[in-house]
Amino acid sequence: MDSQKEALQRIISTLANKNDEIQNFIDTLNQTLKGVQENSSNILSELDEEFDSLYSILDEVKERMINSIKQEQARKSQELQSQLSQCNNALENSEELLEFATRSLDIKETEEFSKAARQIKDRVTMASAFRLSLKPKVSDNMTHLMVDFSQERQMLQTLKFLPVPKAPEIDPVECLVADNAVTVTWRMPEEDNKIDHFILEYRKTNFDGLPRVKDERCWDIIDNIKGTEYTLSGLRFDSKYMNFRVRACNKAVAGECSDPVTLETKALNFSLDSSSSHLNLRVEDTCVEWDPTGGKGQESKVKGKENKGSGTPSPKRTSVGSRPPAVRGSRDRFTGESYTVLGDTAIESGQHYWEVKAQKDCKSYSVGVAYKTLGKFDQLGKTNTSWCIHVNNWLQNTFAAKHNNKVKALDVTVPERIGVFCDFDGGQLSFYDANSKQLLYSFKTKFTQPVLPGFMVWCGGLSLSTGMQVPSAVRTLQKSENGMTGSASSLNIVTQ
């Protein structure tokens, strides 16, 4: 009976998964269908705009040519009219002179005839008819303004849709996820020398496999990528996966997206557990600050005489008179001199990394890990259930590693940011300069319980960076460190 129920449960689970896949595919098809309709309307609209633009250009060219013909007609007509007017005047004068000369032939008196002949001679000499060019200044030929659009007509007849670039192919094997950066590599299925650039689209997701239509983030877009590789850096891996797809573009059109590729980007994400924090600490997600007002209340009136005249209570006292009741989580709040807050996510296996940055005026702080059983009065590093490095900038400057109330002074400069590497299965807790990746200190132990990131703050504050992968440099240093033997090993590793 039980085995049959288990078998049926497996069948039900398989069917549910398959139904989920089919529903996701149906959503994809519906969205694709909607996209086809919308994109078709957009393309038709763009086609109308292109042809309207073409018609407009043709109308402008036609108008310019008509104006050129009219201007040439006007120029030639003006030249011919001017020449015609001159000829008419010359002809009129010439006919008048001819008539006068004909009449002069009938003169009988010699002296009068001689006078008339001289007049006729003078007038002929000065006559405009003999100075005229009897050739038209312009021709009636207008062939220089003829057009032949046979070549253009042929070109217009060959108008067709632009060749769309084919979809690129992302090679998951060549893609690299490291150091909170993702390098995506792709190639074209065939050579295309008309490709101008590529568009990379990506989004975070918690689902493996193909992107889901519903309940997903929008795609982020990076445009104008000239090569076939791109690196996204400075990411916070607060989702398990990232989807990627690429489009190739020529000067006018973008091709179809490549098949989407899902790359795993899982990393440790945690926040500070405000339910565990000391009441003198103000906690917000990944930031914690010393809050001197946390112990100011009714109890401070009775016990706070030693603080009279001071706006900041003694760091060795915590009063809760004016604070609302604590919201209880899985453990009690830290109290007394344990100005501590834990992370809200337990580490039970694997290798993990996070970074911590202290405010410049922070007087004292500790960074490390602890078991859940760390007592509410316990301080980090002073029990066998916690490991940390401690920075003290109060009265004297000290930098030390602490565990089980044992202190190891560190002869290194306190870095601006501290990187914490926890190898739960390997039993190793290491601290690094987050910028240079210089090893500060390593604990070697065997974790027997899940551990929580732990932080102590007094007079100042800390900010955390989570969702980080183990940096490549740290992995390399860990391999090198684990290969050390003899006295060299003892300089950096303490066995607990």
C-alpha cells in the first residue's frame, strides 16, 4: 500500500510538472501570437511611412525638375522675344528707308537728287538692320532637360524587405560565471558582413530552464555591442539563475532573439536577524549601527547616575525600559555586553563568501560566525561556539583573531573591507582584505552544527555585501593554503 502511494505520488508530481511546463508553453504561445499581431501592425505602419516618404521625395524631385524646365523656357523665351523686338524695329526702319529711296528715284533735279542720295547713304550706313545678327540667340532644343528613369524604375521594381540577420547562438560552454560577473559568448550560424551590432538581454530568475512568461522580471537590455562577447560585472547574485538572449542587428533591422540560455548564479544571500540583535543595535536589512538611545529609559534613571551629563550611555550597560517588547525569533536577543547580531540564514554545507565594511568612526567591531547556541550574554570569539576577528579603535588600536577566549594578535593593517570565506565541509573560516585578497587569518576546525554569520558593533556601524560568489583569487589562495605544510602552515592556521 505504501509503495503504491509513493508510486502514485511520483506520478502526480510528474504530471504536475508536465502541466506546469505545458501551461508555461501555452503562455509563451499566447504571448507570441499577441506579439505577431502587434508587430505586424507596427511593420505595416512603418511600411506606409516608408512609402509616404518615398512618394514625398519623388514629388520633391518632380517639382524641382518642373521648375527647371519652366525656368529654361522663360529664359529662352525672354531671349527670343528681345531678339524679335529688335528685328521688328529694324525691319520697320528698313522699310521706311526703302520707301524713301524708291521715291527719291523720281526726283528730276540733280542737286535735290544728290542731297537725297546722300541722306539715303547715311541712313543705310547707320541702319540697325545691317547690325543685326540674323541667327537666333537660343535654340528651341530642350532635350538637355529630358529624363530617363528606366534605371530608377528598375530599382524601384526590385524593392523588397531587408534581409533579417539570423539569430545568434549562445554557447553555454564558453560562458563564464565568476567573481559576481557573467561573460556571455555567442556566434553567428553563418557569416554575415552586414551585421552592425548586437543586443544582449538578461534577467534574473529563480527558475531553471526556459524563461517563464508570468511572474518574471522584465528583460534588461544592453545595446550597441560590437563584438560577440560581453561581460556583466558587479552583479549581486540574489537569484539562483539568469536568463540571457542575444539579437543581431544591421543598420535598419534587428533579427530574432537567440534561444535563451539559463546560467546558474547562486550565492549566499542573507540579511541581519533583527530579532536576535542587542537592543543597542539598530538593524536594517544588511546594515547595523550602534544605537546609544537603545538603553535610555526608566532603568537608565535608576542605574544611569554614572552617565549623568553624558549623552551616550556606558557601553557596558544596556537598559530596555523605553524599548517595546522584542519580537522573538528562534532565539533570545543578545544582551549585557554582547552587542551582537546574527545573520538570518544558517550555513550547513558548501563554500560561501561575504564582505563587511565598517564606518570610519567605528570604535570596536567583530566579524565571524557562530553556532545558533551562542548564549545571549556571550561575546563573539569568547566561547568555543564562535570564531571571529576583532578590531578595536578605542584607546588603543588592536587587530586580533578570537576563539574560545583565546586571542591571536594580527600584525597586518586593518583593511577597508573584510572578506569572509566559510568552507563548512572543509572546516575552514578565513578572512581577507576584500580589495587586495590578502589573507588576514584562517581558522581550521570541524563544524559540528550549522553556523550563522555574526557581527559585534560598538559606537559605529557595519554594512554587509551578500549575494557574492567566492572570488577566484580566494579559491586560488585556499588551494595554495591547503597545500601548505609544517611551520609555514602554523603561521596562518590554528587547529581547534
